[in-house]
Amino acid sequence: RPSNFPPGPRGVPLLGFAPFLPKNEPFFRAMQKMAEKYGPVTGFYLGPFLPFISVDGHKAVKEALHNNDLNGRPSGTLVISRTFGKKLGLLIVDGDFWQEQRRFTLRHLRDLGFGKTSIEDQMMGEISDLILDITGAAKSDPDHIVDFKAIFTVSVFNILWAIIGGKRYQRDDPAFKQLLANVDLFLRGGNIAQVVIPVPAFLVRLFPSLPSRLGVKDELFVPIQQFIEKSIDEHVSTRSKGDAARDFIDVYLDEMEKQLENDSTFTKKQLIASVQDLFTAGSDTSSGTIGFMVLYMINYPTIQQKIREEIENVCGDSLPSLAHRASLPFTDAFITEVMRMSSVAPLGIPHLAMKETQLLGFTIPKGSIVSVNINSMLQDTVMWGDPENFRPERHLDADGKLFRNEAFTPFGIGKRICLGESLARNTVFLFTAALAKTFEFKSLPNKPPPTLEPTIGFVSGPQPFKAVVVPLVH
Ligand code: HEM
């Protein structure tokens, strides 16, 4: 260990702490427990040479995420195997490549509808379809029991795909459902420490099942990459020169053509990897968040009733729109509190120290993996007082207006903040408000409410659940 390295467990020679990584509890919780023992910045080694730094609590997380020397991403064999064995896409790239691709993607996704009301019509269409689906399922069961497994992913994906690929899929399209199930399976597979374990490439060649055993099931992305590549080819063949760009894929293809002569970062492989990353980062996180909204409504029926009353008073007969949001502070506070409690991306994406730097006075060696515990920020006792309690009112000020606590950072902070934040926030708001207005959600007869305990994996999602759904007449 270099001098002034953060305190932490030692592990064993050669393998470091790798054999002791917890598997049966969410990794973010294990890291929080470690922080209780060693402090807000904990360090250990994965293998003989790779320092792993876990950062916990508001003060340390804030300092880490605002330190630009920590804005890199890991590049181990397992990390890059999802992107053709190279640092491609948006999630795991860094340096100038990341800046150029992130800036381009963000600018054009914004123009095409991220965070804009122009995509609202698309969202409302998906919501109407979902409402029909849930109503149908509730009415077809004698006890109005609806299975919520994967029910929101198709809607969320269709919104994303309207911007990226300009096409809409039917809710019951089996091939399409399989693609979404693959993303979900991958995200439930492992944890961020397993994926950065420095496994030499030759070992993976010798033991091809090794990544999967470590929870990195990259083969799940093969059909997704084929689907994206096919869409790109269709875009090329269905557009004539001079036609306006229809979606992100068209805009990207235009840029590839423009930059043809240069040593360009805009390539077909990069486009496939970026779209794949937008799927991976954007679908389960948003749909899981909506799932948690329903779960919390079931667990807190009085609060569910209060939201519904607020929405009915403000929106009358119509479904809530983004324009109503400012007049629905309690609904917004409920959404904020569910996001704080459920923390679907509890460890975000691991960062990398691009050079040696300091964190809370400790030395972080160049090349360290820095795992930033976003959940610990959302549960910080100093910032929240009673973080363990579900209290939407904590997000309202004395005048009943939405108040933003500095520690509310489910999308991260700093330069690597989530690229899809505005789209996710709008999606989650519209779906939650529409569902609360249209249905009453209840526990199954004579059963306790479904668990709020998250699934284990790269992201936290709701466990599959069923609920009694009563369609409300308006
Ligand atoms: C509730 C929904 C979501 C949550 C809670 C969430 C949370 C996060 C978090 C915590 C990070 C990591 C920040 C860091 O590395 O410090 C992140 C990164 C990212 N998110 Fe999201 N996200 C959500 C939805 C979305 C959506 C809808 C998209 C796009 C369609 C998206 C795209 C991305 C991308 C591309 C990154 C990587 C940014 C970079 O490395 O520069 N996310 N997200």
C-alpha cells in the first residue's frame, strides 16, 4: 500500500480483497458497512496492483464527484468486452473521446426531445397504451390482480427509441420483449467491483465462462447489437440525400459522413456502442423507478390517496401533463422521496483516477477504481436527519413548495452526471402521476404489502410483484 492510502481490509497476497467481495447482499450496502468500520474513504486492492476506493457519505462523495482527476472510467478486460473489446460508447469512455461523444450526444438528444415538451405527446401515447394494458389485465382477473413484472420497460424503451431510432414497438412483440429481458438480466448479473477485477485477457480466452461466472454476461448483448446494427442499416437504406434527419441515428450517420477524412471518433461501432449504452443506462433505471413508485403507493395507502386528491384537484378530467407539475408539489415530493429511498443506481458507474490525487486528505493513486456510493448520499444522516423514514414532506418548504436538499443526487453530480436525467425525470413524473390518477393500487387480499427490498445487481430494481388494481372512473 502506498503511503497515506485510505484505510481498509487487507485481503490475501496476490488476490487482494477480490475473493471476499460480497455476493449475497447488495454491494452498495456492503460498502456502507465497510465505511462504518473504516471511514468515508476506504481502500483495498483487487489483485496485486489495482486499488479500489469506496467513497461514502455526502461530504466525501461530493468532493470525489467534483474532482475532475477522478472523471475517468475503468478499462479492464471484463469492462470493455461489452463494447467490442475497446473503450467505446458513452458509459466507460473517458478523456477527449468521452468529452466529444458526450457533448455531441447530449446536444442532439436535447434537440430531438430529451427534456423537452416535444416528446411529451409520445410519452402520453405510451401512457395511454399502458393504462389500457393494465385496465385489461385487471378486468380479466376475478380479483383484479395484475402482475407487474417488466410491465413498464416496453413503454420506457419506446420513448427512448422514438428519439434514437424513430420506431415504435408493440407491447407484446416477443422478439422485442426478449431484447429488453436481456438488458434486465445483464443488469441483475453482477456488481461493479466484480466487473473491474483485473482478469488478464488470456485467462478469458482459456476460460470463456469466466466473465459470466463473475456476473458479466456480455453474450446477452449480442442480439442487442444485432438489433441496433440492423436499425442503422435500415436508416441508411431508407433515407435519400438531402432528407432531414429523423432521429439520433440519422444525425450520427451525418456526422460520420462529415468527419470521414479526419481521424474521427464517429464510427459505426461507436454508434452501436453508444446506442447500447443508452439502452443499458436508460431503460431499467427509469422503468424500475416507476415500479418503485407503484410499490410505495401500495405500502403507503394514505399517501397514495393524498397524491390522487392533489392530482384530481389540479388536473380535473385530464391526465397530468408536464405543465401541471409546478402545481403538484406533493406528487413531486412523493416522487423525489421514492427516488431517494429506492436509489436505483446506488453506485452509479465506477470512476477512475486519471492521475494521483487527494480525497479527504488521503492519497488516491493514479489508476485507482473509485466507487462512489450515491445511496450513502441519499441516506446521509447529517443531510436528512431521519433518512430511514419515508416522508415525502421532507422535500416541501414552509409554503408547501418543492425544496431541493443538496444531497438529493440520484443522477450523480459533476461532469459525469447522468446524461438522461431530464428525460428520466419527465418520464417518471408523467407515468407516476397518470397511474396514481387512473388506478388504486392495493396489496393482495390477506397479504402484507409487497417488499421494498431491491434486487441485487449493477442497478437496484423492484422485485417482481403483483397487486390488486382498481381502475377509477373519472
Ligand atoms: C431514474 C433514472 C436514472 C437514474 C437514477 C440514473 C442515474 C445515473 C447515474 C448515478 C449515473 C452515473 C454518474 C457518474 O458516473 O458519476 C448515470 C450515468 C449515465 N446515465 Fe443515467 N440514470 C437514469 C436514467 C438514464 C436515462 C433515461 C439515460 C439515457 C437514455 C441515461 C443515460 C446515462 C448515461 C449515458 C450515463 C453516463 C454518463 C457519462 O459517463 O458521462 N440515464 N446515470
